[in-house]
Amino acid sequence: MRFAHSRRQWIAGALAGSLALALTACGGGGEKSANGLEQSEITVGVMPITEGAGVQIAISRGFFKDEGLEVKMQTVTGSADALPKLKGGQLDIAHGGHVGLIQAQASGDVKLRIVAEASSMTKNLNGVLVPKDSPIKSPKDLAGKKIGTNAINNQNSLLLRATLQPHNVTIDEKKDVVVAPFPQQEALLKNEKVDAIIVPEPFVTQIQQSLGARILTDFSSGPTKDFPITGFAASEKFATENPKTVAAFQRALVKAQAIAGDRAVLQEAMPKFTKLDPKVVSVIALNGFPTSTSATRVQRVADVMRQFGYLKQDLDVKPFVVQNG
């Protein structure tokens, strides 16, 4: 079975589908809530993938409403898209990869507060795939091989470095990595342009089914076991000026995250903010949905980033993680 929709197609479709929301979702500034919140209306940027489903669930199930919040959703493609909008005030809270959020905070590009964890690593959520008849049998065999992925110096490359480190294998990204969008990785592997590829779901399942590819390794064990993947961040200014609003957002999201791992709940929620076929949700590996936000967990990301040169110096995340639970 071949899935009709790649992650890129979902994002493009969701962007189009959310145009009406985007036109009205011009940031915060909502009126003071009757129950004491600083703002009763906020705009939240969400990536249209399962990792952002908690916001849609909280909207659909009335969890935000119960907290006195009206949440307007605006689609974003990731941290690079969301951060300028947070900085400019077009978004109040935004969904993005922890690596991108931490890099932005460390560089001083924007002062952030991570207000919620959205997703964590699970078995086969991301993986290194090789052809079914490949002589590559273990991660140590990747030394000197061509590897396809969507970008260099990003979260996937960080995960690969961390996974290969116990095998004493290092990757020269400028020499060994072939960069192409995720939807093109299958063709690279099929046409022997690369020896292996790094892809997330739904491509992990799709390429296994279409090419008979093997998962050489995933990132769910060792240094990246239960690794935090994405989170929700606000600007320092917004979080400081609206602590009750942020706390209300956290409480509602926790309720949604607690049921988001139920595939039936996801199958109901996903079509409301993505083009993802509910049938796909029934077979792909699902990310973890954290129900609390922990500086200790997020610190793991910063520590691995520092270990592999993604940060120039040690970074303590506690000052910009708004913990709950």
C-alpha cells in the first residue's frame, strides 16, 4: 500500500486549508478573560502532523474553552517558520522542534519560553532505512556510506550522530550526506544514489511497504531513548506578561495529550487541521505525547546538541522552560 500524502503534501494542503484561519489569526491582544486570564484569545501556530494534534483535540473537546481560552490555530511548517512570527507578535505560542527552539534561544535570535512538550521519540518513529538486500547490516557499516536526509545540522542529523557514537562511527555531513526533501528520499534509495536514508513517519512505513526496505536502526534507544522532539514555545515577553494565560494553555493541552495516543481520537482530530488520511493514522508509528513539561527532559536535547557541536557552549534550559506537572 502506498500512502497518497507525503508530509510535505500534508503541510501544503493544511496551509491552504488554514488560510481563512490565518487571515483572522493575527496574534494575541484578546480581551481580558472573565475568569482572570490576561488574554481570553490567543493564536497558536501548529505543524499539521500528529505531533501537533493536542491543540486540535483541545479545541474540539472544549478543553481550552473550559479554561476560558479561545484558541485560533495557524499552520506553521516548523521552527524556522514559526520563530519570526513569534518574534513579530503574529503568533502567541508556536509548535517547533526542540533543536530549532534551543538554537534560536542560544544564538539570541529570539528570547523564548518553552511552555509545553508536544512529542517524544518512540520506536520506529524515525529511522535509518536501507535496501532489503543491502550489505549494510549494522550501524557500524554506515561508515563512509552515502546517507540521504532532508537537511544537515538539524534534528535528524543530530539523532544520527548520537545513535552512531556508541559504534565509533562519525559522519562527515558535507561529504557523506545527500540532502533532499523527505518525499524524494524513496527515489534516492531506489535508484542507488544513496546507501541509506533517514526519514520520519509516515515515510518509514511507506518506504518499507513500497521497496521492502529494512530499518537498520531507529532512534528510540541509547542516548535518544524517549528523546523530546517538539514543543510549544512563546516569546519571553508574552510568557512574562501572560502567566495565567500560559498556565491555562498548559492545563488544557495536558488533558488533550492524555488522550492523543488513542488512534480513534487522532483519526477524528487529524482531518480537521491536516490532509492526512485517517487510514494512515491506523498504521504508522505514533510519537509519545508528554503530559507534563520538564526542564530535565528538555536539558537532554541541549546536552546532546552541545556534545555534537550544535551549541558552542553549555546551556542551562531551566530559565526558559515553564514547567508543569
